[in-house]
Amino acid sequence: MDTPLCITGERTVPGVWHENYWFRRHEVVYAAVPDLLPSTPAVVLDAGSGEGYAADLLRTAWPHVRVVGLDYDAAACAHAARHHAGPHAAYLRGALTSLPLADAVVDATVSLQVLEHIWTPREYVRELARVTRPGGALVLSTPNRATFSPGLGRHETPPNAYHCREYDPEELATELGRWLPGHAATVVGLHHGTRLRAWEAAHGPVADAVAGHPDLWPDPVRALVASVTADDFVLGPADDDCLDLVVVLTSAG
């Protein structure tokens, strides 16, 4: 019997109605990855693959791509292997700061909503760069501290117990320049689209509305969460108002 993954509030999985807002917020970035990369990769590493659903999303745009998912959590890796592995997807367990992969073995690396969980971010991004071929690309995402933890200063301990450090747009670009001096970084921001902006104008911030227990949500919040799709988010400027920061790092070929 397959045991569902534990919902911790950090791992986002499909098919859980009250997690739908957060899941779609992840899904839209995975779906945007093909438009962010300079060329079509043959092999993609999903570093911090969690439930494993990203392989299916990436293959929607790239039917022939091979995806290697890697996560430190044994239960997540086992779940991903059962539900998403196949001829074009495989899953490994390993530490993201010491990847069990050879140098330059993938064409692109994707690692979404992981950076904020890493105590040693320099080692983490350098490992991602090490296994990515020259001329390839890295795509990272992380919450924008300015909207995720309003009032939290740089290097201050985040209120979220699962987060080691959160970043604002300028800070992230500066740090990536120090950690990966041979790479060029493009930073964009994830924003609510027209429908969610209109809802917030009438009801207040979505993040505040979904902060409490789902059993206590009023009907308008329940209806909104159930209806959210990836189309309710857009990529735009990496400003103080964006929800998440999305970075594309490229190296010289």
C-alpha cells in the first residue's frame, strides 16, 4: 500500500485541495523553465525533486528529455520512483551540497524553492554548477523575503522554521555573483496575475487568507484556493512586490 507523503507545509504536492495555491505557485515556474533556457536540453537534473511531479511537467514541453530527480529525503525519493520513474525519469537520494554525480553530466539543472533551506548556499550552487555542462544553465527559485517575511532584515533568522536564510532581489543577485563568478545571472519575479490581484483588492492578501487552518477558511477563501491554476501567476520584474525570485544562471560554453 502506498503511503502518502507527509504534508509538512514545506513540501508541495499535487492533489491536496488546501495546498493548491502553493502547488500552482511551484507548477508555474516548472512550466516556465523551457522558455527560460537558451536551448533544449537532453538531460535535466531536478535538484530537490520532492514528490517528483516536475518530470511530467518538463516532458510536456520536451517529450524526449531525460530527467534525473535528486532529493535527500528517502520517503520522497521512494514516492517519486513509484509514481514518476520510467524510461525518461529516474530518482536518486543524495545531499544537494555533495551531489552523487560526475562533473558536467547534465545540460540543465533546475532547483526550485530549495535555496532558502540550505545552510551552506555557496557549496550548494557550486555543486549545481559542477554537474552542469559548460554552456548549460541553472534555474533556481526562492521566496522573496520582502513579501514572504515582511520586515525581516538581511541575514536575520526567518520566522519559518524550515528556512535558513531568505533573500531580496538585489541581495540574491549579489550573492550569486560571489558564489558563481563565472556565471551570468538573470533574475525575474513571480507575481499574481490579474484574477488574484483583483481578489486581493477585494479581500486582502492571499498569503494572509491561507495562513490559518483550512477548516477555518471562509467560503470565499476555500473557493479561491480550489480554483487557482498556473495561469493565475505571471513572471515579471524582480522587484520588492514579487512573490518568488526566479534566477537563470548561464556559463560560458
